[in-house]
Amino acid sequence: MKKTLFLATIALAAASLFTACKDEVEMIYPPKHELPDLPVVDGIHDNVKAPLYWSVYEYCYDKEREGASTIDISPAEWDRIIDWVAANLKPHGYDMICTDGFIAMLSTDASGYMTQYGSISLKDLVAKCKAKGLKLGVYDNPLWIHGPRETKIPGTEYTFADLYWDGKTTVTNPGVQDTWFHWAVAENPGCREYIDGFFKHYKELGVEFIRMDFLSWYEDGKDRGMGIAGRGYGRESYARAMAYIAESAKKYGIFTSLVMPHCYNDAEVEARYGNMMRIVCDTGGGGWWHTSAQDKGKSYTSWPNCMNMFDGFTYWSHLSGRNKVILDGDFIRLNKFDNDNERQTVISLQLIAGGPVAAADQYSTIGNNLPFYTNDELLALNRDGFVGKPLSDKLTDRRNEIWYGQMSNGAYVVALFNRSDNTATVSLNLSDIGISGEVNVRDLWAHADEGKATALTANLPPHGCKVVKLTK
């Protein structure tokens, strides 16, 4: 789904970022699709914070680009990965390892649900993680059918065969076959119970995090990169499916991460029924391209709505906050950045926006970059459940490079970014964010107190940032 895209750069104002671009265009949001009243699932966002974890993504992505016909991770390699995460990331709050696509997802028992990830069983992988004080997150989708058609759906008279589209309901793309996945259709008898069985299965395995992908393909069978990739079961079917998912995920205490959602109607369905939603295209090769440069300042009406992390967090910032849906900027590959300024920026952006930090660097590729993942002064934002906002949520307004928010103890945190390719002086009067009088300033990357101030001014290198905590 790769596309040739061009890098758009913008000139930086000489002294500050408080003037919007003269040619600013209206924000483009996904279209509205009216729905009947949606069911309420109470408490889905209560006291839920963004996860800190390690993902297999880079390992698999690189193997695929190397031309591997089959991608797998041996039990011995899993041991090396888990040992490295436990020793280096776990002490700083990273408490989970998560699978992803690329590797075979197999059903090997009578349940019909996924039990095997390549050559290792999920049961064994959970046990390996648990032995080192870690949890396992799983890449799977409650609407994917893994087992044989004759498999019985627990608690019903139906089988998996009853979950498939029967030709009786309207689809978005008639005559088109689904690509890659067998979908369970929400309206079909037994689907609600099938979804409940999915979450019960994972809870019993000891899995409390599910990363569910390709949601746009279920809704209307398409995305901007692939084009038409399946039938598309419609907006109402999608909303019903997501309500069933939220209902069972809440029941079993499982965190849901929504990937590739169109977010129509201002993410009405996703923000209501998911704990976390992806707000940017896939990480891919990573680096500054994915963090800030790709299609900079542009937005689209279907997934992916934005092509870089910074624009995605800005674009959807109006939906985020404590006890609200978490915005997901996808995986981080620190080894793909050109310099430490960019590495500081990508970590700072995720944490100031209240997003997850999903490390994808491997023990063999991390190099000297581990300290960027383990800055405990910044990670304190995650522990606090902090969620910041930009001064502007307009993609072409340079004020979106200043973010701020308040911790639960009353302290403010401000991040000043410089997305341009030139050195910039960035200034902020603290009264503009509701702070009166002098405050104590502490730089969270330099780990240094900077005295008292009523305003902030920073001379930032290209792609650099400054993050400070302000206390009375």
C-alpha cells in the first residue's frame, strides 16, 4: 500500500509561532453518516491510560522487505527478546510485548479461535512473558474467522458457517470478494456470542490487550492506499459490531486498540467503543518522514486521515483527554531517525499527546538510543494519565507546534516543537495558557532546573523540541 509522496516543507517565522499561515485551508474531516441510536457501554474509558510496550513490528517489517517467504520467530529468539525487554524497558513502565501481522495466526484446537502465532503457541508465549513480569498483547480481530466452518459457537446452536455473509444483507461493493480475511457479519445469528467467546478465550489465556486491524475494510471495504479490498458490510453493521466488541471487552477487562478506522462522523463509533484508535498511517520505514514530514499539513476524508504522527495528533486532538479515547501514533523506530533532536521529538510528541509509546526497535538495532525510551521524567506523564493539547488543531497553523496540559497535581507541562528544517526561536507567554505569575521551570530532557519565568523562549534546532514542567 505504499505510495510515492512528496515532502512538503514550510518556512519558519523568525521570532514566534503565533501567526497562522496566510493560505491556511479549512480542515477536512471525514463525512457524516447518520446512524440510529448507538448502544451505551458504560465506563469503557474510565481510568484507562495509554500503554507502554514493545512490538514485533520492525522485526517482521524488515524480514518482509528482505523477501522472506515465511516470517517466524523461534522460541529461542522470543527468549532473547523477552529478556531484553524485561531488563531494559520494564523498569521504566513498559509492561507488555505485542504481536503484529506478518506471522501466521492459527487456530489449532476445538475453540476455533487463534491459539498459535507462527511456531509458538500463545499459551507458551504468555508463560514466557509472565515469567519475566511482562504481559502479552495480541494482534487479532474479533471479526476475523480463524477456525473451520463447522466449529460450534459457544452457548448457541450456530456454527462459524453462520457468521459468513449470506448474500441477504446489502454490502457496499456488490460482486467484490473480500481480500485476505473471512469476516464475521454483525447482523448474523451467533455473531454477538462469537465476539464474546473471542474475548473470553483471550482472558483465559491471560491476554488483556487486543490490537484489531483493517477496520475500514469491514465498514466499506476500502482504504485510500489499497482502494477496494472487499465487500464492505456498511456503517450500521460496523457500528453494531463495535458495540458488541466494546461490550465484551469491558466485561472481560481487555483493552482494545482500533487500527485502520475511517473515523466517519468525527470518529463517533471509534471514540465511543474503543480504548485507543490509530490516527496516522502505518509506521513503515519510520523516521522523520512518518513523524512529521509525509504529506505535511494535509488531511483526508478516509483512512488514513493523516499521513504523519504530528498531523494526526493535531487533527484529532479535540477528541482526546482524560477518560476519553486514546490517540495512537503507531510504532516508533528510533534507529531510523537522523539525529537525537528527532528522537527527542518523537518520544515527546507521543507523551505530550497522551498516546502510547510502542517501541519497535530490536535489541540488535537499538544501538545507543535506549535512553530516549527510558526518560523517567517524561514517562511520568504517562503514569499520570496526562493528555495535552496544541494551541491550534489546524494543520497549517504553526501554533500546533506548541502543546500544553496539566498534570493531576496541578503542574503544567509545555512542549515547544520545531518541525521545520531550520533553526527557530519559539516563544510562549504563559498567560496565554492560563498561568499567572512566575513559575519554576524544569527541562525534562536536560533534567535541569532553569529558574523562574513568566514566559518561555527556546532556540530550537531543526526537528528539535524542548519540554518543560512548570510549578509554582
